[in-house]
Amino acid sequence: MALNGATWRTSTRSGNTDCVEVADNLPGLVAVRDSKDRRGPVLAFTPSTWRSFVATLKRT
């Protein structure tokens, strides 16, 4: 999976705690990684799957 050009960000709500980072600037891909292990594994989602996941979280 090519992640060249990924712009990683964390939630503004995470404060100083460890969190996940999301790169949603890549075409057709949303990548997620652990902020404590930036060289570790990356999960990849389609944008529609990611939107569905976030919408579900907002409802709970």
C-alpha cells in the first residue's frame, strides 16, 4: 500500500493522550495508524466505509 503523500492528523479531542492518526487526503483510501507506533501497521478503509464508521460513532 503506497502511503506517499499521506497527511496524518489526530483528533483535536485527543489532547495529550495517545491516539490513532488518520490520513484522509489520499484518493480512494483512508489510512489509520497508532500514534505510538508510527512505523507499525496501517489499517486501510474505503472512504465510504470510513464515513459509515465515523457516523456510527457519532450516534453512540
